[in-house]
Amino acid sequence: SYKKIKYGIKKTLWKQPGLQVWRIENLDLKLVPKDLHGKFYTGDAYLLLFTTAAPSYNIHMWLGNECSQDESGAAAIFATQLDDFLGGGPVQFREVQNCESNTFLGYFKSGIQYQKGGVASGFHHVVTNDTNVKRLLHVKGRRAIRATEVAMSWNSFNKGDCFIIDLGKDIYQWCGSECSYFERVKAAEFAINIRDSDRNGRAKLHLVEEGQETAEIIQVTLNYTHIAPLLCISDASGTMKVSVVAQTSPFKQAMLSPEECYILDNGVDMNIFVWKGPKANTEERKAAMSAGQQFIKDKGYSNKTQIQVIPAGAETTLFKQFFSDWKDKDETTGPSKPFTIGRIAKVKQVPFDASTLHTNKVMAAQHGMVDDGKGKVQVRIWRVENGDKMPIDPSSYGHFYGGDCYLILYSYGHGGPEKHIIYTWQGLKCTQDELTASAFLTVQLDDSMGGSPVQVRVTQGQEPPHLMSLFQGKPMIIHLGGTSRKDGQSKANSTRLFHIRQSSSHATRAVEVEPCGSKLNTNDVFVLKTPSALFVWRGVGASDEEIAAAKYVVAFLGGTATQVSEGKEPADFWSALGGKKDYQTSKSLQKVVKPPRLFGCSNKTGRLIVRRYVHNQYNFTQSDLATDDVMILDVWDQIFVWVGKDSNEEERTGAPKMAKQYVDSDPSGRRGLPITTVKQGAEPSTFTGWFQAWDSNMWDTDPLARIRARF
């Protein structure tokens, strides 16, 4: 086993930054492909290794709720051997399903999936493009998304959450009437990820609100519920007998007599309910469990069928949803009417220990790099035009215009079978017709290649590091708007500003931003083009690689550039930017050792808590800010408290106190750091500078509407 650990790690380039995942199969290790990372069978155990650029290592042993003792033991042995092979330096984590650490969850920004079964029951990780699927996923979480496969039955649903009904070629996002706005956003992102990653873009997405279910949804879910009968348990005749009250649900609450006990038969989903009336006689109440056990035996159900004995007044949500008119005591509205948005249950307040936040060590998530974009590769790019794809002149590869959509085909071999990735890049100012056509053309291209490519949809400003690395050392240049169409280009502005930044994976991107002094950032390089001059501005913390990338932007814009160092700007430089303004000048941006950290403050559970938002190192985007929460951004020499417009009063008043406790309890001695409160829509440059290509107009459109435009 030790030799296999050593061979397996060497074979997968253990010094290369990123994530490796193995599944325990027959007490052996089997490598999980990168496109299946984040999917875990509940009957299995896994071993994960995360390597940073330093390098340093984290080892995670993940145990599903239904994995065997042998599998969990094997995972522990392999983790110990891996630690030994790496010199005893790694940090080790024991992860249990549904209770994973923030460090673990940070590796999977798209969320994690819990799938039924495992090796012992013959379940194997599926390949992409498989449309022979029929499953129901219960989506939970606002930042760390968990999607758990549950029984394909209406009984699995509840009003407070979102569910994904995955039928292969059709994927339905079902939203309960009481689920939150942000849960809808995250569930939509998860559904898009299934379409793009699991189906290679070949599935169609649908949005369904509670009460508006289609015939197909009803067919695959409700047919289970309608066979559940309600039965009465009575000893009125002198012996305990069971009689049918109603053959099918939904039932009426009045069918439950307080003088009797009842069995609700949901055996098809491996559980039955025994309801005890408050005035039932003692013998009937005592016999509730034994009556349930006998009922399971008489019906021939599995001996693993669950029994829930429920006294009146303690009914669960699952039990109540079999009744069409259920009302709890003192409730004035039926379950078909949603509660007031934002209503929070009364929960005993427990003081939050802000010092525990410091135990969450800095973690960079995986880069998603299938290779370094070099070697034996081929790149072909098309622009979406009039419903078709038009080839782009290779001399302009790397330039992307916000008014266009593009298809990028990347083929690579590296000594093995040729593989392919199709990136579909969608500009923020392209038309709806172009968005639709880009999705269709992607599937068409995929079909023409036998369905083998991996498909990745990319929205302008969200480019993954691998896409940025495809242009052979040149930066990816993203134009604010316009088009690359022949004779269709709109006239560029006479003054243009490009923001150049290198990512943590060393890929470089140049993004055009509004020409304004507040857009500058001390950590980066900017190229400013005016009608009469061309400047390359270097911030104090900028890298040589960013300066090298600026040469390509200069070559495109034309002219001879004047090199400008931060603090030595000529007057015409500031004049072109509308005058000198405050911009991001935090010294902690220069040669960052400790990356910024982002936390969310929420009382959605009824108690104000703060959770770390684990993310790619220094790669925060504006969409990471939850508008219905208060966020804390720690940039080490100051703290920002960002107030979302939909946050509630307790979050707004409690978050600054949490921020102060957090700073005062920092063992590194940062007591007294400035704490700045900023409100959504009025963010200063000292805040927005931590988010590349901040869009001041983003808050003008609904985030959920932006997500659903990708359906």
C-alpha cells in the first residue's frame, strides 16, 4: 500500500498546486478525474490532497454516512502513509458528510453533491454527457452548497428549500414558497453547473415555482405520494385491528380523531408514521411502535424501513405535507400560503466567539488547470454571428469584446489520446439572440466531435485561469464593449483604460474599465490611451509579469508608451482620468503574504453567526457579496463591513460588533485596526479595489435575473 501511495502521488505530480482526489475501492486507491471532483457517494470513503504553491499540503479523509468500517479504516491508513511520504508536514483533516470543514468546502466553489450508493452497491462515478439520469437533489446552503440525492418522491420536498429534478435532458429547479432569494440564486448556479459540467451543455434548464409543477414533474414525483394510505389503529373490538381511513393522500386533518392512533403508510420511501391521538387509550398509545413493526412485516417491507411515532402537536414537516389543509395550533393560514419573507424563529441567543475565526487558515482553492496551456495544443476560436459561428483571424486570438459571444475549442494530447474543451465566452453586452445561439452552437460543435469535449460556459469577467493561459504568454484582453465583427465595430472611445492583473495561477488578464482615477490599484499595472498620449502606469506592488503583459496592450492600441511610476504621474495623466481621485493604495496589497479574507454575517438560522467565505486566493468577485447579508472583508491593515441592501436590522447592527471582537481577539495583535462600514451601491475605491473589474452598474440589475438569463 505504501508503494502504491508513493507511485500514485508521483504519477499525479504531487508538487503541482491543486487538488487530487482518490476513492477507496476494495481497500485500494482509485484516482477520481478532475471533472468529477465535488461528487461523493455516501457509501464510500475518499482521500484528498491539496497542494499549495509553497508547496504546503492538506490531507483530507472524507467519510460518507454509509461507508463501512473497513473503508473508513483504510482511508485512515492511507492518510497516515501519505503524510509519512510527504515528510510529516501536511495538515490532516477528518471530514464527515454534512459536517465538512470550511477548508474542505473551499475547494469546490460550485458546491458538492452527495450521491446515493457506493462501491459496495455497484455504483461508479458516471461520465459526462450521460442523459440516462433520474434523480432528485435537495440543495442546501447559501455559500457552501450541498446537494444531497434524496428519494424521487413528493415526500422529499419542503417549502423552505430548493430542489433540482434531474431527468437527464431536462433539469428542473423547483423553488419552495418559503425559500430565500439567495438560495434561489445558488440553486440556479448549481443547476447551470450540472448542465454545463455533467451534461456538456446538452440539457435544458427549467424554473418551477411551488404550485406550478409541470405534468412531467408530477409524473415522476407525485405518483409515489398518491398511493400512501391512512389507517386507523383501534382496540374497540377487544383486539388491536387496523382499518383503512383513506386510500390515497392528500388527506384532511379532520380525518385524525384525537381518540385514536393512525398509521400513515409511506413504505414505498422506506418510512411509515404512527400518529398518537392525545385522547387515545393507554393500550393503543403503548402499542404504537409494535403496531408499526407488525405493519411493516405484514406489508413485506424491508426491515430497514423507518418508523416515526409522532404524538399530536409534534408533527414533522414531512408528515404534515400529506395533508392538504394542515394547520398547527394557533396558526391562521394553511400551508399553501407562504410565511412573511424574512421571518425568523425565536432561538436562544448564544454569544459568538469571534476568536474562533482565526483557526480557519488561509486556503487557496484549486485552479482547475487541466494543463498549462502549452505543449502539443491547438486553439480555434469562432465568433457568434447571425446564428452561426464565424472563424476569428488567429492574429486577434486573445481579444474578447463585451458585445460578442465566442466559442473557443482547445485540443491537447501530451502523448495520450487527444482531448478537447469547448469554452463558450459570453460578453456582458451581447444580445439575447447571441446568448441563445452560443448555447446551440456549442452543442452542435460538441455533437460534431462525438460528444467527447468538456464544455465550459464563461461569463465576461469570470474567466477561469486555464482559459486565460491559452494564448502562449500573451494576456487575455477583454474589451469593455464593442464587437470584433468586420465592418461592425463601433468606434472606440478616445480615452481607454486597461487594468492588468496576474492571477494566483500566474495567468494574466487585461480588462478594460471606465477611464477614471478611482479605478487605479497600487498592486497592478494600467495602460491609459488618450487622443494624444499613451501611458503605462505601474503601481508600487505590481509585478514584472504584469509590466510584460502591458506591452501587448500597448502594441494593440498603437503608439509609444510613456512609463509612469505610482506617485510620479504627470498632470496630463490625471487630466485624462478626470482628475486625481482616491484609489486603492493599501500597503497590504504590495507583495501580499496574507491574502484578504471574506466573511458573511447572517442570522438566517435565528442566531447571528459569522462564517468564512473560503475562495481562490485574492480572486474575489463582486458576485461573492450576498445582498441579503452583511459581509466582513479583512485586508489585514483594515476591516470593511459591507452592508447588503436586503440585510436585516440585527445583521446590520451586530456585524460591526463582530468585526471589532474579531480584530481585538486576533492573536497577531491587530487590536485597534480601522473598521470601515460601506453600503451596497456606495462602495469606495479602497473597497472595490479588492475585486477585479468592479462594475458600478452591477447592482442596477437583479442577480437572480442575471443567473436565469443563462437558463
